[in-house]
Amino acid sequence: MAHASTAHLETSTGIDNRKLLMWFFLSSDCLFFGSFIAAYLLYRDRSLVGPYPEDLFDIPFTSVSAFVLLMSSVSMVLALAAIQRGNVRGMQIWLFTTAMLGALFIAGQVYEFTEFHHEGLSLSTNLFGTTFFVLTGFHGAHVTIGVLILLSLFVYSLRGGIQQKDSLNVELAGLYWHFVDIVWIVIFTLIYLVQP
Amino acid sequence: MTLADYRKSRGEPAIQEAHEAAHSEKHPSAREYIAIGLVLGAITAAEVALYYIDISRNVLLTALAIMSIAKFTLVVMWFMHLKFDNKLFTYLFLLGLLGAIALFTIVLVTSAADVV
């Protein structure tokens, strides 16, 4: 299936520069999150004072959050499939659904952070707190930016700004969104399910 | 001379034709995307179930690693279309991913951390 928006571009690689740049960014973001995950695993057991991960983590709650983010990836790819078929209305519905699922994930993270804070964990309490909040906080920031991008696309499409020929805009937002999802797949397993 | 003219003079296909050729393999249908989503949900449920089952730590870690990699691969290959897209994107992403894994390994090995 050809991407209508990229079909008319003439570049030396034959690839749209925006898409190439997005993949460059995602590649560099792998290193960004890899560093924080390594730092977390390195320092989580070296806290001199509590609370510790096993005192705080609520696996059922985080599992639901992980499921919500996974399902947002499904709705995102359905939005792209819709616009590539020329179904603008379908794209709008799925884009909005994705943004709402992302917002729900963020709400869950805010709740989790608040609970942890009430239990005595802050950014400066111990090494676990520092590395945990930095890692999951940056991920949450990525999700928040993603939600803003999706809502911008949604509003833009309501004003008639996105047609089938503009599907690359949705595809780029989708690449970013799916990346945020795969980062959470790794975080969920390594940080929450594999405990000391 | 434009790039299009240059390619034409060399007998190479226009970018549009090349791009369509690169995408000749059909993307999954909406139904297939939903099926993949259900598989992802099922794997997540299995991961959480394993967490509560009393099994040896080595078995748990191996199973979690396999399931996590499976979810990661499904999203990257199908939802991010690396399976169908230009191979350059795959190489670019692998560059970052392998870099992250290398960084991860070096940091943890040199620190002699008992991470799992």
C-alpha cells in the first residue's frame, strides 16, 4: 500500500526526510531510556533507607495502566489505517480514543506518584526514588507530549487539515506513540515485574 | 537537473514507483491489527499471572524476557511497520537499540551489579 503523502517526494534516498528524521530520533531515544533503565537497575538495591520497591509497587494497578497503553497503540494504528483508506471520520475517532487512553495512563501515573509520595518516597529520599522518578517521569513526559500531538492532529483534522494525502502526519505521530508504548513494555517488565 | 530527471537519465525508476515497490507488501487489515492487540493483551495478562505464580526465579526471568521481547517485536514490526517499510528504518532503529543494549551491558557488568 503506498503512502500517498510520500509518493511525490524526490529525495536521494527515496524516503521522506521527516520520516527518516523521526526514526533517527527514536533510535537516539533508545539510548536515552536505556541509560535511565540501566541506572535504575544499578541503584535500586543500594538505598540506605526505605521505602523500597517491594513496599510500594501495586502490580494489579500498574498492569491495568500497561494494558491501557497497549490498547492505545491498537487505536493509534487503526487511526493510521483509517486515513490511509481515506476514512477521515474513522481517523478522528481513533485519534481521539488514543489521546484519551494516553491521558488515562497519565492520570494513573499521577495517582501512583501521589501514593508513593504519601508513603514517603520522593526524588531525594533514596537512590530508588531518584532513579524511579527520573525514569518513569521522563516516560510520562513523553506520553504527555504524545497526547498533545494527538490532540493537535485531532483538532487540525476537524478543521479539514488532514486528508488521505496527509497520512504521513498521522504515521509520524503513530511512530512516536508506538515507541512510547514499547518503552513501557520494557519498563513494566524490568522495573515492576522483576523485583529484587 | 532535478533529482527526478537524474534518476530518469540513469534509467532508474521514479521515486514514486520505487516507493510503491517498497510498499508492495500489503499492510495488515484493521481486523489483523485488532487480533495483534488481543495477543498483546493476552501476553500482558500471562506476564502478570506468572508474577503471582510460585515458580523458580530463573524460570520467571526467562519467561518474562521471552514474553516482553515478543510484545516488543509485535509492536515494532507490525504497528510501526518495520516489517513492511524501507530496511533503512530497521537498520537505524537497530543501531539505537543495540547501542542501548551495549550501554546497558557495559554499565551493569562494570558495576558488577546483581540486577536480576
